[in-house]
Amino acid sequence: MLIYIAKAEGSVSSTVVIDGRNMDNDPAIILPILSSIHAILQEMKGYETITKFAVIQPSTHPMYDLNYFFFQLIPGETCRFEYTGSCGHSILASIQVAITWGWIFSASPGLRVRVYVENIGNSLVCEVDQATRQGINCTAHFFETGDTRLGSFLLTGNPSDVLVTEDGEVEVSLISAGNPYVFVDAKMLGCFSQFDLFQAGEELFQKLQRIRNAASRRLGWNPESVFPKIAAVSRFDEESLSVRAISVPKWHPTLALTGTACLGVASAIKGTLVHRMIEGMNSENGLVKIVTQGGTTCVSSITTGSSPEDRLLYNSISNKNVQLIEPINLVKGEIYPWKQPVLL
């Protein structure tokens, strides 16, 4: 079994990438394998915090290069995995591993890798901007293959909703693009500067968790699920949005790639909190600049307009870096690092 660990810059966790060529695409079969790998990683210093797992294989579909199936470990005493969503950073890590395994032509500027995401049935195209032996810098393009009306991304059909929490009422936008997100204005939570937002601690964290739980109740979802995710967003200058997000069970160092795509969609729909924030913003070619504690990126949502009946064509997210970490080889319940991937 080929297994490799890779990480996209800004991700909350590295990804364990698993060769799925000889594996049935069935969670009932895959989950015990992931549980075994996770148990082994728990005994290895530096690996115990990995929460992302991906099963990949070369695609047989003429439109795609790679099929990708994502599994998110849910922290807790019992080993559980969520597989109803996706992770853009993990997709990019998986692409780099597929290149290393020789499934895809060697990376060079201009290379485009097309990925079909099994979990949610959408597509991502990774366009390589720069390449080295150990990684790539790329632009990620998200394409929707289903109903692309902007209104279809509104989880309640409304551009904004008011939730009732222990802290009072709060206005949010509930958007699902790639993954479902709750967006809330950081200023409504007492953060009136980028410094306030990025330095806020446990009090803000718990407020966001309570808002996320209220959103789960409104949607009728399992409150123990990792979805919806949540991010506090505000505009503190004329050129960018500042964002602070939670990735279960802690602060995200940046913003998930799917979260960035979702924020881009939210910015495109008239009436959402994010759309209101970017009105009058200085931007180049429709790019929305996003600033997080861990770095800066840009998202551009190409649409036919801003009404619920208009359509999303695609999302583009630029300046993403992916680095290989190391291959691992499972032999009799132990992990051995190798300079080259080994097929068992």
C-alpha cells in the first residue's frame, strides 16, 4: 500500500494520502483501514495530530486526472471520521503526491490537474504556477457540476439570517459551496480591528462555537458534526477582508481552501454579510483579498451577476503552496520512513 504525507501551506493538518487503486470506493471498507493507520500514527511523535486522510486513484473519466475521497478525523476518545465534506488543502496535497508517484506528468508551470471530489461531486483544477522538487505553488479553480444558481448556495434560501444564542441575537450568512459555512461579522462580536480579531482568545472561540451550534439547530443538523464550519469576517481597510476561522477543535491557522471558496461565493451574492462588506472595496480584476493570521490569499468568483438566479461559473484561489513531507510504509503495524515510496 502506497502512503505519503504531504501538507498544503496554511492547512491545519498534514494529509495522509493513500493509494486507492486496489481499494473499493466504499466507506465501510475504507474506514477500518483509516482507523488502523490512525492508531499507528498515534504512537509516532509528530504524527499524532494528523486529522486529514485522503484516498486517491487515477481517474478513468476522460475529463479528470484524479479521483479523490476525503475523510476528516473527528477528535475524541472514539476514532470517528466525517466524509460528507471536502478539504481543498488536502486536495492540493494529494495532487503533489500523485505527481510524486508518477500518476501525473511532472509538475511544471502551466500544468493543470483536474480532480473529481467523490464526497460532494464537484471538481477542482489545480494550475501550477511554480514548481520545485519538493513542492508546487499553484492556483486552485473550483468548478460546480450541479445546480450553480447562486441561490442554491444559500442554506436557508436567505442571504442572511438571525440566530438566537446564549449571547443574544446575531446576524449570519449561511452558505454552502465546497463545504457549508457560517459567516459572522467580527465587529458584531466586539472585534473592531484586525488586531482585536487575530489576538482574541477563548472568549471569542466559545462565542463562535455557540453561534455554530445555533446554526446547526436552525438547519436541523447533527451538532456533533464538524459542519457547518464558522468564520468571523470583517473589513477593517479599503483593500481586504480579515478572517478568523475555527477548524475542529481549534483555531484554523489561516482559512480552509473550501472556506475561501465559500467566502468567494458569499461575496458574490447580493445581500449577504460578505457582499455588503466588499461594496466599494478597492480590488483588482474582481479579486477579494483575504488576510488571516497565517498569510494572505485572493479569491475571485466568476458569476453572471449577483442575484439568486444568476450562476456561478467558477472560483479561483491564488498563491497556494504545497510541500511534500515524507512517504511512509506500513509493515507489521509499524511506520518506516523511506526516501522513495514503497509499494507493498
